[in-house]
Amino acid sequence: MSAIARTDRSLVGTWWWTVDHALLGAIALLAAIGVIMVLASSPPIARKLELPETYFVVKHVVFLGPAALVLIVASLLAPLGVLRAAKAVLAIGLPLLALTLLFGPEVKGARRWLPVAGVLLQPSEFVKPALVVVVGWLLAVRGPLAGFAPAAGLVAAVVGLLFLQPDMGMGVLVVAVFGAQLLLAGTPWPLLALLGFGGIGLLAVGYLLLPHVQARIDAFLDPAAEPYQVQAALEAIASGGWFGRGPGEGVVKFYLPEAHSDFVFATMAEEFGILACLVVVALFAFIVLRGFARLAESPDRFVLVAGGGLLTQLGLQAFINMGVNLELLPTKGMTLPFVSYGGSSLLALALATGLMLALMRRGARLEEP
């Protein structure tokens, strides 16, 4: 029996009886799995960096508390509050995204982070969900045709900055989500086809101008040139079998640099088995399918287009991470939501998920001031 009565009309009471409890539970379960996986995979990397063995898991847990708070607070918002928050984040995040090109430290040939209060902040992680909400508002309120030009302009500005960092994978994700939102908004097929050709053109430009993008695509197309990380991940997945080698018994984490982040899925397969991986896949599938079922019930176009975009973004990020681990996609440094090690990225993910949950609450409707 719930401690909050159905007649409670307070902010928390209203939230409790309108938010989707099953989605909250699935996200909490993913976060719990994430703590276990960071604990299992990060000690060898910490030792290699001459840090305490529990450094990464402690840092992950420390960020998990504020992330949970951000998620809950964001999910308390009404759709108008979601829109206002997204506009504010986008107004702050876009200049920070540009500043990474001037003042960001270079890491593996890219400038994607800014040092803020002793923490490396990746502005693009916060810009992503804010952009989705604002684009959803433009397409829903102005219509897919009238709203296309300003929405496409915002997307082009973000993708251009990502291209300069460079971060082609993130740029492709942004364009793919924009395409999904255009589809949800009822955009005519010729315009969708034009966007599709534009996305192919973006990939072609990246392939021609960015050597690391060319190398990754060439390696993906040529089995003989399989990247070391992917080869190690595939071997780890194969060695784990159905039930895994046992907690702490995996070996891939001793020589795979990103075993606690980009390749945490492979680490999970090795230690806990394919069945554990299927549980994670099922959780993401449940979130996406249930989320779209909730959005389909809403009569509000902004809720559908913005919420659908956030849901697509979450699902695509999970798919890309797992696809890279299984050699279904070219290598791309993208974390598995709530499961991979994260600091500021965990906060950004919590913000995105909180806004998504807010738009999925029963009766959610945008009321313009």
C-alpha cells in the first residue's frame, strides 16, 4: 500500500500518481547493474593509473546520488517547465560547446571537454536532450513545415560544432534523432528523404575529411583490419558463454582500456554471461516500447514529438554501444546508459531521462503562458 494517498494534490503526490512506476523501476535496475559493473571492471584500470582500486566505483556512486536527484526533480516538471528548462540548458550549453574548441584539453585528438570545478564536463551531453525538446516544440507548435527551418538551423549549428571537435558519432546520433522527430511530427516523405540524403552526405564528408573516421569505417568493412578493442570484446563475449566466468574472474578488463565504459557490455558478458546481457537488452527494450506506448496515449503533439525524441535518443545510444561491442557497427566511443562508468555524463543522462519521464506523466500537456 502506498504511503501517498491518491487524494494528495501536493507536487510530490501528484507526481507519484502520474509518473510511470514501471519505467522508474527499470531505470533504477539499470543503475544498480551499472554500480555492479563498474565495481567489477574498473580496479585494473585504476591500478594502471596509480589510483586506489575503488577510485572509479566510488566516483560513480558519488555522482549517482546527484544524478538521481536531477532525474526526480526534472520528472516533477510540467511540460511547460520541461520546455523552459531545455531552453535554458541550450542557451548555456551551446556557448560552452563552442568554447571546447578554444579551451578544451585535447584527448585522443578531440576537444570535447571543459574543466569545470575540477571535473571534465562534456557540454554536448547536456546539449543533446535540450536540443531534442526545443526541436520538438518548434515542430509541434509551428508545424513540421513552418518549424523545419528553425529546427534544422539549430541541429545544423550543433552538428557543425560536433564536427569541429571532432565527434562524428555524436553528430550522426543528433541527426538520426532529428529524423525520428520529423517522422513523429508528420513531416512529408520528400522532406524526410532529403534529410536522409543529408545524413549520408554528412557521413561522406566525415569519411573524406577525418582520418580517424575513415580508419574506423575501413576497419569495420575489412574483417582483416578488425580493431584491437573490438577483437578483445568479441573474445570476452565468446569466453563468457551463457552464464559467465564468474564475478571478478574476467580477464578482458586487464588489457582493454575502456572496459568500464565503452566496452562494459563485453565485460558483463565475460563475467556474468550472455543471459545477463540479455537482461540488460530486455530492460532497454522495455523502456523504449513502454515509453512509446505511453506517448501514443497523449493527445498533445509537443509531448509526442519531444518525448519521442528523448526516448529515441536513449534507445539509439544503447543500441550503438552494444552494436560496437558486437561488431555490428563501426567503433564509436559512446557509453551504455546508466550501466557504463560516468561522472558528468551520468548527470546529463539523468537530466534527459527525467525530462522524458516528465513528458510521459498521465495528463501531460503543454500549456503556453
